Amino acid sequence: MLPHWLYWSSLVLFPLVAVFLVHRERAQRDAGRPNLFLAYLFLVTAGFLGMHRFYLKSRWGFIFIPLFIAVLWTSAQVRDGREAVSLARSQSEHAERLLPRAKADVAASKEGAADRLAKAEADATVARDNLSAAAHGLERANSIGRIAGLLLGLALAGDALLIPGLVRRARTREIERAAADHPLVVDVPATPVKQPLALFQPVDWLVRVTGEFVAYWSVLAVVAYYYEVVARFVFNSPTNWVHESMFLMFGIQYMLAGAYAYRDETHVRVDIVYSHLSERGRAVCDIITSAFFFLFTGTMLVTGWRFASDATAVGERSFTEWGIQYWPVKLAIPVGAALLLLQGLSRLMRDIATAFGRVG
């Protein structure tokens, strides 16, 4: 069961750490080459397959594959062994219950009681042997699984200490190879974003930072679902929180990233006439249709605030076993609407300046 505080704190701390690491990597002259963060990320998330070694272009990664296959095989054997022990125990208990009845029939000198007692004793003996064999098989599978898991864990622990040196050697190899090959690097200019008026530049900054912040949640979702798949199908330990936590997170992301999409004009648009207009014509069209935009955004802001207030007042939680708080999710509705409203005002002022010939 994932603690609630860990879930909410990860939504804050993970993007902050990711932003720091990305900016630090971009600031380096040899950005794009093997780095320590990605090497450890591969070690933590897929080290059992040797992905950290393959990322660093080391053939020693193939050592991890047979160990992982052994863990996977023993996991299936343990699952089948548990079912076999459960079935054998049930049969043994049934056979043991029949013995007192057969003995009672013999004591009462009932007809055929001796034959039934002999059969019951034989069945009980077979059931005990089957239970003992099933328990032995389960213990053997557990022992092999523990050995394979221990070897895999030792290999991962050793690589955790070796990774800094492996990364340095991998970077040195790539630098030497790049110096020998002299690759041609072509810079592709990014599509510029229309700058807002000076009055709304803080709004533009806030919308951009918020959108980029929640964008890193998509990476967090990949990690969470990857963990769920491995835990469920490799270690027979499915979670009861990954799916719910991720669809709630994506709901918050959807609301908070709306203004960012509107800022960069990456939202879905049904365009029949708009693209054929001049820049001034598009600005006039946007001014006219902005009434519908503000009507929708204002309604979402008011109703979203009511939802969030009610959820906060009662401390609303989900009805699942996890019981996560719902009020932060519903609070994202008015917050996202407010950001969208501010970005809409910025867009409207820029369109007015464009339509009437003023440069902001």
C-alpha cells in the first residue's frame, strides 16, 4: 500500500529533480552522452535485465539475462507449487477425516468395514506422501529462487558501485569516437512562441513553468506502470494503487496543462477557414470567438471551485481500498481554469494589439 504522503510528495519532488538534472545536463558541453543519472535510472528500473550495462554499451549486460530467467522460472514454479500444496493438503485432510469413520465402522462390526478401513488407510498414506512431495517441491523452488535472486542482487549491488567508473569510460569512448569521425551537427531552430504583451509576461512565465512541471509526470507514469507490470508478472505481487494513482495524476495534468497547450497553440483545432486568413484576420477572428472561450472558462472556474470547496470541506476520499484524498484532484479544476483564463486574457490583449496595429 503506497502511503498517501509519498504519492503527493512524489508529484512535487520528481519534476523538481528532473528539471534540475535536465538543466544540468544541457549545460554540459558533452550533453547527450552517457550520464550518471540515466545509468542509475536503468539500474533501478531494468537492472535485472542488464539495461544499465547495455546503455553503457557493455557486453557484461548479458550476464543478467540468465539470472533473470531463473528468477522468472522459479517464480512460476513457486506459484504452481503453492497450488499443488494447497490441493494435496485438501486431499490429505479429506483422507484423514475418513479414517475415524472407518475405524468406528470396524468397532461396530459393520459389513465391509475392514475393507473400507484398509482403503482409507491406504488413501491417507498416499495423501500424506503427496503432501510431503508437494511441500518438498515448493521448498526446492523457493531455495532456487532465493539463490537466483541473491546472485542477481549481488550483481546489481556491485554494479551500483562500479557505475561511476563505467560512465566515465563510456563517455571517454564516445568522445574519442566523435573526434575520429567528425560528425556534422545541424542545429534545427525551434518554432518560436509568440511573445505576450509586457503586462502579461508574468502570466506567460507562470503558464510555461506549470506546463513544463506537470509534463514530467508522464515520465513518472512510465516508471509506475513499469513497476506494476514487473511486480505483477515477475514477482506475483500486484499493487492496488498504481492504476488509480496514475489516472488521478493524469486528470490533474490535463487540467493544469490546458493553459500551456493554449499558449503554444498545440490544442486540437477544427480549422476550415482560420488558416487561410491573414495574421490580422486571425486576430479579429480570435477576438470574436473569445466570448465563447471566456464563457466556458468562467463556468469551469466557478463550478470547479464549488466542487473543490465541497471536497475539501468533507475531506473527500476515493471509495477504493487505497482511500486517496480527492480534494487535491478537484482543486486542480479551478486552478487549471484560472491559468487558462489568465492565458486567454493575455491572448486577447495580444490579438487586440495585432488587430488594431499596435506592437506590444
